[in-house]
Amino acid sequence: MEDKINVTICLGSSCFSRKNRDVVSVLQEYITDKNLKTKITLKGGHCFGHCKKGPIMLVNGQEFIEINPSKAIAIIESFLMEE
Ligand code: FES
């Protein structure tokens, strides 16, 4: 079990056109509201090569496809519950 949850959102142009920004804003808000800044690292990444299935999100190296804000939160919560 890793101490930190490392989240990377693809910021490539295809994921951008599939609204990755919405996912980033919702996750930033969630991390701030729940005071999870020491627990979750959120960063942007370059194209992961699965553009048609975007937006893509990696959590501790695991890839998730077709991410939207509510799906992203549900995934993060499932990682938090594993702690
Ligand atoms: S732009 Fe996101 S996977 Fe290619």
C-alpha cells in the first residue's frame, strides 16, 4: 500500500477537448475541501496514447478511462477507503 495517492490527469489536447479541465477543477476542490493535500498528489501528464478513451486518469499507475468529475471522485474515494 502506497502512503500517497498519486493522481495524474492527461492534459493532452484530445483529453482537453473531452473536458479534462472539469475533472481537474473538481479534484482540486475535493482535495482542498477534505484537507487531503498531504494525502493526494494531483498533477498533469502528457498524452498517454489512449486519446479516444479520454479523459484519462492514472491513480498510482493504474489507468482509468472516460473520466468525468463524478467518476473521478468515486475512484479517488475507493483508493482512500483502501487505506
Ligand atoms: S490526449 Fe489524453 S490520452 Fe492522448
